[in-house]
Amino acid sequence: MTRPRHPATARRRFAAGTSVLLIAAAASVAAAAGQQPVPHIPLMTGWKVKPAPALKGPVEGFFRPDFDDSAWATADIKVGEPPYKARFVLYRRWVQVPVSWKRKPVSIAFGAVDDDAVVYVNGRKVGRHMGWDQAFALDVTKVVKCGARNLVAVLADNSGGGASGIWKPVSFVLAGELERIEAAGEAAARAKQATVRNEFKRVPCQIVYETHREGNWELFLVNADGSHPVNLTRTPDVDELYPHVSPDGTKVCFVVDKGKGKDKVRSVYYMHMDGTGRILVARHARQACWGLDGGTIAYLKGEFDRFRYTDFATRGIFFYNLKSGEHRQHPNKEIKHLYNLCTVPGGKWFVATVHGGMGFKHAILAIEADGPKVFNLGIGGCRPDVSPDGKQIAWGVSDWALRVGELDFSSPQPRVIHQRNIVTSKKPMKIYHLDWSPDGRHIAFSRGPTGKTLGHACEIVGIPAKGWNICVADATQTNHWAPITSDGLCNKEPDWVPARQEPRP
């Protein structure tokens, strides 16, 4: 995923979603769990702040207790987008720590600092964290003075460009109490997921997804709440992956991996939703999607004759007509290194991710369906999907967050506005492969632990991903989601079926 960041090096990490909210509102969460409020000191107001282009001159030594910050601006921490543009943003704040915390482990917890952070307490460096959207906590037990005022100083380093600063909650917390309340919050989250999953029983559509069982990839069909799983393929000699359902819900296109090692070939097929009538579309092809009329399949041609798992090893968009069996190439013959091609309702555009092609390093593109124009939507991340009404786009803005925005084609330069995260995930659990439901209210996605197999990341098509499951989220809310599979059998690439299919016995 893009916005590339360095790995976190903090002593302890917390989720950018659930755990941060626990820190910010620990007392209310604890009360909900039937416990006494957790001792914590919010640090959201009264900071002295100084954006700076360099760490020299009047800002050098800003972390020392005797440093004069009287000329600096006073600001509060506001949850949302990072507020500054400077390369460095310096923060200072004094905080009174109660004497009752003496001889107890104390941490300072941050929801997120963009891009990287160096933290000091009472003039001593207590830790560094790298990662713009990741929560972290640092042990300050040895440097904090209980029963006295303490200086907290933070250096926000805008190493990746764009915005910078502290942009999620900050607190001093008794570490043991934080662990206890975090455990209570996780239990509450599991109970909430059970309730949310029960809501999906009322969703009238089903989901088809890829799964790896007994050494073989198959396509399974399941209800939106995870009930009545059905194996659609049952082919132990080949692997079926990357399913996409036709607009009328009667067919599904997918890729088939046949052969071993250097003889492996990936091809695009389609079949009826009951698994019958399999038809070859194209050899050495991948990542297909349907035209809006259901009579055309768009696919990406493999860049090399010899098989590669790399998802962006593609060259050109091609179209297959189901009735005539004819193929034609997209008019822009310079297209290459796309993946996750998606048709935009209206039929005039595609969206896709590009990696190292057409002059782009990594971007989500809007591609004219029947013309040469290509635009960078400027949203970062990868694997976009467009809502059925064509008004919204959802994508993975990082490995740990799914985002939704409004897709605007009204101006000469297509753009995405009013962005918001709908799902965030705690490391090491990645979230990927999202797909809008036919009613535009829900999003299916896959979630599982980070890792590599066969030298590739788990999210890549055809790479086993032990522990991954299919989840469903309510796209109108934030972090209102639940897993609908639980076996962890490499369940990925969910795609909604527009019309309900009767489950087999």
C-alpha cells in the first residue's frame, strides 16, 4: 500500500482505532465494563507549538525544561487530519502527575503522530516512533516525577511530505490499568461483532470468495452473515481465484492457475453461478471485471509468458465479448502495470491501481473506458472499488485502514472528495480486497495477519494467507464490522452477488 512508512520501533503498539479510543475515553469504557475509571491524564489541551523548517537556531534544545517557549503559539490537539505543513513541528507541555502514581508503571500513549515522532520527558529521550497513522505507547516510569510537574516534548518529523503533527489522542496512563481496560475493550468488541454479524442476516445478497483448502484454491459462496457456505468449483487439479460476479448475478468470472512451477499458467474464465458451464476467456490473463451490460469481460493481459505472482505484472486492457467470442484491446495501448481493474457505473471510466507504469510510481487511476485519458486520483493506497451508483469510491488507504470518498467526475480532472475511514485494524491484522454490496450500504473485505509466503505478501492473488477471513462492514458507520468466516483458510477477494442465490443443501 502507499503512503510508504518505516516499521514502528516503539516498545509497545496499540490499534489506531479501538485502543486509541480506549485511551482517550478510558473512564467511560471502564464504567461500561463494570470497573472503576482507569487512572489517566489526557494531554489534549494547552500545548506550546512551533512549526520549524530545521532543528537549528531558536528551536535547538526545545526539549529541555529550561527552554523558553513563551513566544510559541498555544494549541490544542484535535482529532482528525494532521494540522501543519512544516518539515518539523515541535510540541511542549507541562503536566502534573499525582503522587499516588509513585512506584507504578507509567506510559505516555499517542493515537498517531504524522509522520514520525521523537518523545522526551523532563529533558530525556524516552523513545521514537515511525509510522504516520499508527498508535504507540512509551514507558516513562524511570523519568516521570510523581507529585510534581513534568515536561513532555514531542518532535513531529514530516519525513514523508504532506501534513504533519499530533492528530489523535494523547494521555499519560498507568500501564497496568491500560492493559486491563484494553482487555475489557477487546471483550466488548467481540460482543459487538457478534451483534453486528447478526444484523447481516437481513442482508439479502450473498458473497463469493476464494479459499485455500487441502492444498487447493476453490471459490465458495456464503450468505452475508457467514451461513450456508457452498463450494462452487470442487476442482482438486486446478486453482480458482479472484471471483467477480456479473451485474445480473447469474455468472462469475475468475482466474484459474493450472500447472506447477515454471509451467504454471494463469487464465481468465467465467461460469454460471452454480459452477457449471465453464468457459475460457483468455490465457496468460488476470484480474478480470464485468462490463455494465454483463455481455463483456475486461481483463488484464499478463506481462510475461512465464508465470509470476506479482499482481502488477500486466500489460494492456482487453475486452472479451461473450456472444461473439471476439477480443479487442483498449485504445490506450500504453497501459501497463495495472491491477485491480474496476468498472465505474456509467460505463465511461475504469479505476485501477498502477505500480511503476505509465510514468506513475504508485497511484490509483481513473482511466477513460473508450479513450486515451488517464488521471491520477491523488488518494494514495490501492485496490479501489466503486459503489453501484457510481458516486463513492472505497479503497485501502494503508494496510490497516479502508477509506471511502465521493467520486467526482464533474470537473476536467476527476477527483475524490470528503474522505473518511470506515474500518481500521490493529497490527498485525491487515485489511484488504474490499467490494461494495449491491445496495451500496455494506462493504465486504478480507482481514488477516501480515506475513509472506513464497516470497510474496499474503494479500497478493494466489499467495496462501493463513488466518485470513472474510468480513462485512456497514459503510455508513465507522468500525461497525464483523468477520463472517472464522476458519482462517486463506479467505480473500470477496465479491457480492447482486441477487440472492438459494443455498444448496
